[in-house]
Amino acid sequence: MIDRYSREEISKIWKLDSKFQYYLNVELAVCDAYAQIGRFPKDVVKEIRKKAKFNVKRIDEIEREVKHDVIAFLTCVNESLGDLGRYVHVGMTSSDVIDTAFALQIQDSAKIIHKDLEILISTLKKLADKHRKTLCIGRSHGVHAEVMTFGVKLCNWIDILQRQKENFEQATEQIRVGQISGPVGTYSNIPPEIEQIACKNLGLKPARISTQIIARDYHAHFMQSLALIAAVIEQFATEIRHLQRTEVLELEERFSKGQKGSSAMPHKKNPVLSENLCGLSRVVRSNSIAALENVVLWHERDISHSSAERIIFPDSLTLVDFMLNRFNNIMGNIVVHKDNMLSHCEEFGGIVYSQKLLLKLVEKGLTREDAYAIVQKDALDAFNNHGNFKKDVTSDKKVLKYLTEKDIEDVFNPHEFLKNIDKIYERVLG
């Protein structure tokens, strides 16, 4: 089941009424800072906290006239404050409110993404533990290579996700910055102490320097971390799609009771959830390009970034939250066809044991070139003629000259491929 609650929570952060509440939180934090350094009476700030209100419809009404959203917001708030309004927005510029509030929205959204990542990694760890010794074929270039286990495949996914979690945490911490520095960032009408106090009370760090806005490389880096999460989910989803192909059928998305796969073909069971994730990944990656474009602004500030950010940030955060929950749902209910995995390891009489045979012949005294020629001949004969590699090997006089029947049985023992699996698990899972 998809965690709908999580998606609703993250979208709520980016609704208009929520955005203006973040604006108000920033303004109130600045008022508190002024009171802390003795510039504003504490009882006045307490009264402001009680009375300060806004109404989205009223803000829209004012904005239609003034054509400025922050002025519209402040005008609306001041209507609830009366004379106390003179203590609000003192020495500040619009970007102090917008960028600091934006940082708070990003931080609150990131908490949800972080939790999603932890839940997904936990799901994959349980699945990896269950399938530690589940034999499957490893592929290179899409072609059978050697025997591995499904659990090892999952360990690779876990390692990738853990790395992306660390990357996301680093990007989230880096963007945990606010600014209260006034026009062009020179603190011309506001003390730097106000920024330090207000940011601390909001759970942010003051930007070391701001040019009326917080530099957009912060935001581009954060968006790249989201794009990477989306990209690796697509990587995993693509693997599921390949492994659900009829001629492979090693994995399968759960097909629920009453579900239908095609309007025309009743037999169809399609990997629709994984396909959906691949499509959504493209949207998140595209949004990250817009974030890179936003780095380039004129002089100390312009607002060419603003319109794009109002779309790409809520959309990307909501999408990544959705994708992580959907993929967790897929993996929590994935159907593993162990028999098919095993049978693919034995196709053409186990031609994937060719390297084991090659090494055994070299160990017995053949040159690598001569051993390779013998093994390749038998392997390709089995492959090209739908034959049996093991059978060919056991009747090949050139092989029998060096290997006993027991040697050959040892070569074709699948568990020989698993002797270092536990070491891989120890590295990845501890």
C-alpha cells in the first residue's frame, strides 16, 4: 500500500497558506531578535505574536492592486496589528522573508524524504537477508555472465541508496541557511546580530554572505541530490521491468485480486508501477536542470529564479516522496520466482560455469590460451546448437586429459560462487 499520508504532508508544506505561515514565522523570529537585543519592548513583541494574522484571500486581493506578494502579505498582517505593524519587517527586504521561509519549507520537506529513505533501506535489508543464498544469474551487457544471488543484487541497491541518503543529508544540511541582511545584503538598516538570533531560533544557520538573496548554487546542489535519488530508483525499476519480461520472469510486481493488465489481452500482467517510476524520474531530473539554470542571476538579485522554483521544488520533493513510497510498496510485495532464477543458471548445460572450468584447466597445467580455446569451443557449441555444456565437457577428451569426474563436478557446483557472499554482506550490512 502506498503511504498516502506522507505525500499529503509534504504537499501541505507547499500550499499557499503554509507558505505565508512560514513568512510570518520569519517576521516573528526577527521581532523576537530585536526584543532580545533590547531594541523592541518584549511585551510589544508578545502582543504582536498574539495578534498577527493573515488571510490568503485578502492577500490575493491586495496583491491584485500592489502587484507584489510580500507587500500584500505584510499589508494583510499589519491590518491585524494596527499600530504594532511599525515593529514588523524593520530593516528587512522581501528576500529576507522569502529565502529564509523557503529554507524552512525545504528543511521540513527533507525530514519526510529522509524518513522515506530509511524505511526503504530497511525494507531492502529484510529482503536481502531473506535471499542471501537465492541463486540467480548475473548479467553483463544483458547477457548471462556468472552465478550470483538475488540478495547480492539487493545489497548493491542498498549500498547505492545509503550513499544517496548520505548525499541528501549533506545537501540538506548545506541548504539549512537563512538570511536577514537587508537590501543587497549589506546590513545597512539591520544589525547582523538580528540575523544570527533569528536564524538560530528558526533552526537555521546564517548565510556567510548574501547578495539580497541566498546564492542559488545551494538550491541547485539540493535539487541534484533529489535528481540522484530519482535516477537510482529508475535504475532499480528498470531492472524489475527487465526481470519481469515473459522470457525471463525472475521478478514480478504483485498483481492484486481484481487487477487487470490490459483492456484487450486478459493474460497480461505488466510492471506498470516500475514503468511509472521511470517516467517520474525523468521529471525530477529535468527539474534539476532548471535549478542549475537558476544559478545565473543578474548582479545582486533578480527574480528569474523565483517562478521556476515555485514549480520545481514542491513538485520534485512531492515526486521523490511519492517515488520512494511507491518503490517501497513494490519491494515489500515483490514476487520472487526462485525456480526461474535457478533454471537460468543452468541454461545450455551451465555455460556460465565456463570461467570455473577455464581456471581449473589452468590450475592443472594448461596455458591460459589453450584452456580458453577448449572451453570456448564447448561453450559456444552448446549455445549455438541448444546443447549441453556440461555434457560436452564430460565427453571432451582434451578436458578429460586433465580433469577427473570429481574435478568437473566441483566446477559445476553453484555454491562455489557463493563462498565470499558473507563478506559482501558484512561490508554492506555490517
